[in-house]
Amino acid sequence: MAIEPRLYLDFGVDDIADSPPSSWLPTPEAEYFIDMSPVPDSAMRPNGAAPPVHGATGAILSPTEEKKRLRLTHLPKRKDIKAPFPRTPGSVDPNNPPWPAFRGYHTYSFANATMGHRLPTILGKAIDDVIVTLNQESSEDRIVDLVECIERMEELKRELEEHAKLRPVIDDGEADVALWNKEIAKYFLGKDFMNATWLFAEAYKYRRLRECFSVSKFWQGYDVFFRQKCDTFSRSSDAVFELSMRFAEQFKHEQTLSDVEKVEAERLMFMELSQGECVCLWGNSTDLSLLINMTEEQIKSLQSTGGEALAETEKNILGNHMERLWEIVKETKERGSRMLNGQKEGSSGPGGRIDFVLDNAGFELYCDCFGFSADFLLQTGYASQIRFHGKRYPWFVSDVTMKDWAWLLNTMTYGHLFPNATPEEMESLRRLGRRWKQYEKEGKWIYEAHPFWCTGYTFWDLHKEAPDLFLHLSRSDLVIFKGDLNHRKLTYDCAAPASTTFEEAIGPMASASGAPKVCSMRTIKSDVVVGLGDKGDQLAERLDKEEPGWKISGKYAVILVSEGRPGEKVFFA
């Protein structure tokens, strides 16, 4: 294509030759860039024009040079312009979060380590687990079917390591297929494991892992992580019996206490149990996706439930709304009492409904059941019903499935998982198991698994993509989201400033009409950090300097609360 000589006029040049030598004409291969450095006074012409193009400071060099230059001498200085974040609600979508997304190719983020190393490692260990099962089989049909599952897993691992493009999910009969493929088609078409948003790419990997078995004949319900989850709980014996020996008997007040003293005793119990929950979060005792090579001694150390460990946790809760959480729980009981007694104040009675969106199976689920959550809240009347929300199939290694839920309660009641336990310890565990199973029979504990929890969508889209689930949660007095993954989904897993309020960070889960009160209890194990208060940015900067890697160390946690808009009528666009 012919190129006009005038294309080579410098900014400020008024007398360049109309026909520069042909050797100066650009070639398709040539690389051009703009040189913004000032021209020395000695090189300037009297009339202000730039020197000839072939001079020492010429605007365009010969195409034999590695680069070609355009020297701009009289333009304003380059401005430091920041992108407008957060994005407006109308411009937010799964590939464009409110603040910049984390992606696998970001070498400075935990996303890079996860997509490049952790996920292939996890997948390799999953393949090893299936091979163990394969070697225990005798039926040829089942063996051949499982070999095909392994081949699909190996293909997924190859795609992950080669950063392959994300293909649609095969229709395997799961209720989430349409949601997955709609999100891929609208927002991630042509994206690969490294340039899609980290949260979506990571979730997609686990959905594809599910597909490896869901299309099989005999192995549709197989959980490649089940052995690990059971093994980790069995190695938690010290902490398991420390708790069961304390809580086997139902909670009772001393008869001499006044009503005010009873409430204060319950508050103190609540605070200690809440911190105990943080110990479970802290050590991340069953998050196998992070601690897949942990020794038994390390697990025991992380699960220490002594007073020193509890005191240590509170100072490392960087965003701590625990007092407000207690007030919400207390208000729930008082509201239930008024309803039961015809609006009469001060009478005791059943509380309301509290929902838990679960995280890890094993020891952490055990803590959820006895501790701050279900058992204590029911016994003391702060809740009349607890709903537990888990996953429909294996998810992010250690997330709770219905199989994990049933296994825990039945192992506690009937199992022989702890050969070195004393008869007294085993009896305390069985009492707990029997009491919790009775809660199930009475409808006081309910396990649920909505398909939305195993999609690539964040909870910003829950209102739009799962309106039935949003309506269901809106009827709860308090929804508690456990763990890092749920926190990432609440906050869109993006680079929001640490001073961003929790309400702003969770978007529609706080601002939509009918949004319930929400609490997030999370160990900080990934890059997104919000809710640290007005001086949160300075705190984050200080920790970046003093403790590099603090966002993934598991040392710090947050307990954050959103007031929501409970009681308002839910509207859907």
C-alpha cells in the first residue's frame, strides 16, 4: 500500500521535504514508536522546527534501525490518569468485575500460583486416588468405565497445563449445565484457563472434573477427594475429643443466675465459640486444596483450641464485626419471642432461622455443627431452625457434599475411626452424634444443595441467575457464609481497595430489596481483601511491606456483617 510522504511530518516540523528519500519510507515489518523526550535547545532551529529527519535527533530513523521514532516536542506532559473504578453496575459482568479482576497470567497474584501449579497438582493427586480405586476393582465393566474416567482426567490436566481454551460443558444431566454454558458463551468465549478471570477458571476446572465421572456408567457419584476428607478428620482426634468432652451434655445455666447474668453468660459463650470458629478457619484444618501434604502434628498444632490460641486469633481478625453479629443473633431470639407471645416483650421462646453456606467438610463441619452455629444456637433458643447449604458434588477439594454430611454424623454415632480413644471420649462423641441426628429428624437441621452453588457465577449474580435461591435466603434472619471461596464469590474476587466497605463489596447481596443480613467468616487466603475500615488501605500497605504474602498465609481473618434490606418485598427485573 502506498504511503504518503506527509505521514512523516514531525509535530512542530514546518519545512520538511515533500519527498523524503525512499530509504526513509516505512516498511510493513518496521516497528514505530513515539519518542516523547525533549529536543535539546542546541538542536532546535530558529523557527522552532525540529531538526532534519536524518539528524542525530531526527524524528524518523532509517528502516534498517531496530525501531522508528516520531519525536513530539510541544505536546502537554503525559497525565497520570486512573481507570474509573469501581465500574458502574451496568458495566459489571463476570469478565469485568467492579474492580480489576485477578487472572492466571498475573504473576504478582495468587491466581498465577493456583492456575499454574496448585490445580495441576490437585488434579494429579485426584488421578492417583482413582488409580487406587481402580486397583481394588474386579468387575471388567466397572474397570473399563473407570479407566475412561482417568483418561478424561488426564485430558483435563493436559488442557490445564497447556492453557487450553474453555469449551462448553457437556450435557451430563446436571441442573447447572445451562448456567455454565450461558456464562461461557456470553462472557468467556475464546478465553483460556489463564486469561479468564481466576474465580471462573478455577470453578470451571472443578466442573470439568465432575464431568469426568458424570458421563460414566458406574461412577457418577464418585468423589476423588473423599478419602482425603475422611483421613484429615481422623487425624484431628485431639481437637475432636477436646470439643466433644466439653459439649456432649446440653448447655445449662447455673440456677443462681439472674436473667441479665444468663444473657451475659450466653454472650461470653458466643464470643468464645465464635473465636473457636476462627481457629477452625485459621488453621484451615480441612482445606485440602491448600494443605494437601500436611502432617498429623501440623494439623494438631493448627487445631489447638486452648485459650492462648483463641486470644491470638482475635488480634488477627483485621475486620471484626463480632459484636454486631451477637446483636443480630440476640435480636433474632427477641423477635421470635415476641411473635410467640403475641408481641409481649421479655418472654423466652424459639428464635428464628439461621442459614449457613458451608465451606469445608471434616473437622470444620464438625465445628460448624457444635459450635457458634447450630447446636449452641438451638439449645439457647437463639434459633429454631438451621439450614446448611452444601454442594451437589465434589467441589474445590474439601467443600461439603451430602455424602460428607451424612458420613460425619454416622461416623460420630456408630463409627470406630479413633482406635486410640478412651471409652469416655467415644461416648461423648456418640452422644453428640445422636443429638445432631435427632435435630435432623425433627427438622431443626436441614441440609440443602442448590445447583447455583456449583456454578462459575459470583453471588452478585445470585439475584439474577437463581431468583428462587435469593428468595429462599431472603426469608432467613441471618445468612452466614463460611470460608475463603464463599468470600471471594461474595466480593466478586477482584482488586477492591482494602478500605472498601463490606456492603459495597458484596453489591446486590447487600443492596437488593429483601437482601438478608449477611455475615462472612473467612480466613484471608487469597488476594481480595475488603472491610478493613477507613484506614484499611494504609494497613494493607503496611502489611505488604512488613509481611509479604500476608494475603495467602492464613494468619489473618475477617468476620464482616452486612445489614442488608430484610423485610422488604423482593423484586426481580
